[in-house]
Amino acid sequence: NAGVTQTPKFRILKIGQSMTLQCAQDMNHNYMYWYRQDPGMGLKLIYYSVGAGITDKGEVPNGYNVSRSTTEDFPLRLELAAPSQTSVYFCASSSSTGTANYGYTFGSGTRLTVV
Amino acid sequence: TQLLEQSPQFLSIQEGENLTVYCNSSSVFSSLQWYRQEPGEGPVLLVTVVTGGEVKKLKRLTFQFGDARKDSSLHITAAQPGDTGLYLCADVAGGSNYKLTFGKGTLLTVNP
């Protein structure tokens, strides 16, 4: 089915380890986003991209990095994992003309625990 | 930075009851979207409202946008267990047309 695919669904990391959260969309959307969701805190924007080769920081970028080499893929890299990065991570995409009307399409999330 | 406040934070009701949840902003919304997030899934768009005073209906859900475009409400009639989830409101960042600012959500539980 068309949409946003996130892998893995679950992951446990030890403090100081690194990992990449994968995100791919097949809707030819220009815009892609990474959010984290903590209990009672809503969704906070980590990084976003308005097209291949273009990325920008969101509200909570520290400890994360992103790249956007293709329209389809937008991986999120965690370097030196810390317990504060324990969260549920959501990737989303939207079209350049459709966000205001059609909103975001979200993936099903990656639940990350750092111990 | 626009602040979105949603109330109540938690709501637990019995099947068949009616309910209303609210979303208020510190400034005027560009346009407002409501999402529902079921456990273990990402949010899914329910509706977009743009014009002050606008009312939209989606089956048993009624969405209202305040005349001044600083508040919105979601009313559910005869709630069902399938309505259980986190209801999020989001504002499309003025001028950017692509960045959303989300409220913290209302967690609704409908008990059979």
C-alpha cells in the first residue's frame, strides 16, 4: 500500500550506541518530517526537508542528524544515544501543494528505548 | 511561536455518550487540522478547517472553527469504542504552507 514506511518498529539501544531510523515514502511528496512523541507532550519536530538535498532543523534537533539524498528516503541518525532520546519517532510526508488541504501522511512509528 | 492548548487532556466516557474537545490558540490560525491517533499508529487526518465560523461534519463527528479563527471544537455524538484514541489539533504554520504545529492532544477512551 502507498504511504510512509518506517523501520524498525521497535529498538532497544544502550547509552552511547548509534543507529539510523529509516523512513521511505512512495507518494512523490516533496516534504518530509521527523517528529518525536513523548507521553503528554504531543509531537515535536526534530528535522524536516522540503526536497532532496535540503534539510532544516526543527524544534528539538540536538542529538540527531538527517540526510535527504532522494525524494523517497529521509533517514534519521542518532549519534551517542542518551536516555532522553527514549521516545516514539514518527516520520511524515506531505506534498508541496497539499499540506494545508490534505495534511501529513504519517508512518506507524519507531519505539526507541535507550538503556 | 504559536501555542496550541487542547482540553481536556484526558476524557473517559461510556459508549453512547456525547463529548466535546477543544483546541485554542494564542494567535489566529492560518488553517486548522484535526488528527486522530490510534494506539500504536501514526496520526491520521480527519478534517481541515479554513474559514472562521466553518462547520464540517464527518459521520458522528462535528468540527467547528471559531469566528475569530483562534479556537476550534470537535464534538462526537453517541461515542463508540472505535472512537478511542488521541485527538490532535494542528496549525499550518502561517506562510510556510508545509509545517504543522501540534497541540498536546486529548486522550479519549470510550468504554463499552
